[in-house]
Amino acid sequence: MSGDLMFQDEIRTKVRLAYRAIPQGAGRPVAERFYSEAELSSVPECAVDWALGVGNPVRHAGISPGDVVLDIGCGGGIDSILAAGRVGPGGRVIGLDMLPEMCARARDAAGEAGVVARCEFMVGLMEDIPLPDASVDVVVSNGVINLSPRKSRALSEIARVLTPGGRFCVADLTVEDDLPAEVLTSDAAWAGCVSGALSERVFRRKLDHAGLAGVEISERVAFGIEDVGLYPLFTPDVLDLMSRAIPEDRRGGVAVGVIVHAVAAEL
């Protein structure tokens, strides 16, 4: 799990198909786990309906008025909209997603929230971010880095677009022990953020190699089989497979949700 993988196009295709098949409203139980009532009430229901992250990076990112924020894998826009509330009228939020329909949903949600004037949503890949060097103050992401088949490339791209001293704050999953082969090869487990997750040690090393320093973990939350069952990608068949393949003593901690912080190198 520590290396960037081959078959990149195949992995991306499987992820696209999995997320396109998710029904609207499936993200609400996930959103209620990670966001406060005040946060949820400030976001249109259509954005809450598509919330499929593994944490709440905006809460931890230290976003200030006037910042330019990049939300990688913005999905339906919940984190972009929350970030837009923090940057204020003088700031800007850029949502990036590989699915045009997700960008359209996020744009509509931002319009409903009254923050579309400070938001831009673009279709693209995290491994090839369509932005200039040193153009972003803060990068947030929520359960997305693990989906990349080229994580080192994605992290290098993040370092490239961050201003010197710019901040990286993402919610993601880590997996410390190898998962059974049946789980690793499950399309749903990959799209559901588990099979592609790095160990914390490897994640730190890749951040360092990308030029992102001062790595800190501010939150760790265990994800068991019951927790991943909140996500629509994990069908009853997949959950049954995980229950059979994963030893009983690991079922309560299949992965760990982390909030990861780092800083782009100063010139």
C-alpha cells in the first residue's frame, strides 16, 4: 500500500463509476457524524446530502478572511461552502473534482448558500491541478488523497500550488496493517477510502518528500466495520466480506481517520 500504483486509469474509472452510482441523500448520516448542528444549518441540504468525507478539515485548517482555499475532491460542496464562510468576501474558494456533475452540484449549493461569488468549481485531477504555482494559501481535502493511484504526484502538486508557508489540512484514512487480499481488491473498499489508504508513517514520508514540512496529526478516530457501513459504497455484501475476512480483533479498527497538517516550504 505504500507505493504509487499501476493501472491508474482503471482505478480512476472504478472510482468515477462508484461515486456516480451513489444516490442523493446518502451522505446525510456521514455529515451528522462529523459536522456540528451549527455547521450543518449553515449549508444547504443538497450539499449535506452528498457529504461523504471522513472528517471535518475546514474546522481545523485555520482559514482566515482573505485566504485563497483549494478544496480537493470537493464533491457536493459542503467543505467548500464552509470554507467560503471563513474566507469572507475578500477571499476565494476553489473546488476541484474529477466529476463534472459534482462540480455542478457544488456550484448550485454555493449559489443557494449565497457564497457563489467567492467560489469557483473546476473539473480536474489532484495529480494535475489546473492552477498556477504558489496560488493558494490553504489546501483542504476530505477522504480523497487515499483515492489517488499516484499519491506522491498528488502531494507534489499540492506543494506546488501552495504559497510559501501555505497550509495543508486534510482529513483522510490511514491503515496500519495490511488488509486481507479480498478487501484490498474490492472496488467498493477502494472507492470507500479503505483499500488505498496509506499507513501514517508512509503518509508522513510522502508529505516530506513532496516538500510539505511540520507534519502534525491533530485527530485520530478509529473506523470499524460498523462505521464504514455508514457509507453507501459499502453494500451489505461488501460488509459481509469484510466481517469474514478481517479478524475479529481488528473489526473495530479497520482504519483510522486522521486530520493531517503540514506547511509548504518557505522560499
